[in-house]
Amino acid sequence: MPGRTIAVVNHKGGVGKTSTSVNLSAAFGRLGLKVLLIDLDPQAHATVHVGIDRASLGKSMYQVLATRAPITEILQAGRLAGVTVAPSKIDLAVAEVDLQRMPGRDLVLREKLVPVRENFDLIVIDCPPSLGVLTWNALAAADEILIPMQAEFLALDGVANLVDVIGMVRDRLNPKLAIGGLVMTMFDPRERGRMAMHVQTENQARQFFGDKVYRARVRRSARLTEAPSHGVSIYEHAPESSGAADYMELAKEVLKHGQHDEARGGIESSGQAVRQSA
């Protein structure tokens, strides 16, 4: 499906969302696919991660959303093979305010992607760590969401809240929106205590979300942490590392599964079950 659009979203910060957006895009590119990476986070960490200087940007995602500039005017080639970037900078934070006053504010990104969707095999959207209008735009434009989830005690409760929002978006804006999958991030098998907690959290996630929890796990890795400071993905920084292997495994699993079809109400019932178990 040309232009298959994946929103990488979790309103909890520090879960590996941007790392997943960038390195998964890089893995897709290395598999020969044409990828558009959209930085929808005002922190612009994905933009920095791919080696684009925020200070030198003229137009960015702010102009696309707030002044309705064509997205083709801001597209850049980063340092990742096969990946085109729609960059961001801090003025995107103002778009949260500007969009509130606009009719159809939640559908701007969907409209702006129409002319370019057929040019890419995959579109990956790095969402902000919030559930505001920028994230609603991403969810309205996406075919599916990918949720990076740190394997810790309160992670499932946060996912349950996100599931509520997904249900609202499906009801109001995008009935085809599906949960593509959850990926466990910062997984550390070296410490017995942490491993027990990580495995327990993963098992609980599988109990509620079944095969939507990807088998690929992203292990904790110093190399993954270092890569953004060099403005490259894990594949340019440390291609033989565990992080490179983990994201390639995830990319292949995402491509193999495709978009999950869901019965109406399936995701809502998963969220309710998570809360009832807390």
C-alpha cells in the first residue's frame, strides 16, 4: 500500500519514541523502501537526529500546518539512505495555538499529505509527547499507530489512556485508524531484577493486546543513545550494534504484519481491561 502512514506515538516522554521513528525509518530505507519521516514534535529531536540544522531552516512543519504551505516546500534529504525528511523547529509549538482557531484544525496534516502519499512507500510521523492538536493531526492522517512502550510498571496505564484517545479519533475523524503494534523499548536482559520486571510488563501487555505486541524488542544500548549527537541513525553510527539489529528486526516485522484489521471496539475493550487490572 503506497503511502502507508505510521504515527509513532506515546504521550509519555523518554520511552524511545524519536529513536524509534528515526531508526525504524532508516531500517525501512535500508530495505529499499522510499520513506518520508515527518517531525511533528516542536522539540525537533528527529530533525536533529538526522543531521538537519534547526537554526538554518526556513520553512518547516509550522508553515505546513499553520500557514497551509505545501509540504513539498520543506522536504529535505537527511543523512539516511532512502529517507526524506519534513523537518521541524521550535515554532511548531505556536501551531498548537494557531490551529485551535482554524476550522478543520485536526485534518490539516491529512490534507497536506494527499499530494505526496503516492511518492512514498511509508510515511513515519514522530509525534510530540502530548495528546494535543498536533498528535490529533497525526492520528487523523495515519493508517496505524506504533506505540513505543518502556517495560516499566506504569507503562500500561499510560497506554490505556492513549487507547481512549485512539477511540475518540476513530469515532470523530479516522474510522480506519488501527493499532499497528506496541514495541518494548529500553529492554535490559542483563539485570535479573530488571529482566523480571521487563518480562512481567511484556507478558501483561500481551495479555491485553495479544499479537499487537511485536516480538522484536529494542534493547537498552549506549550506541542508540550516542547516535543523535552525531546526526545519524544507528546504521551509520554503529551498524553492528544490538540497536541496529533490533530496529531491523522490528522493521521486518512491521512490514510482514501490515496494517492490522480490527473489529469495532477492539482497542477500546483492551484499554478498559488494562484499567480494570490496575
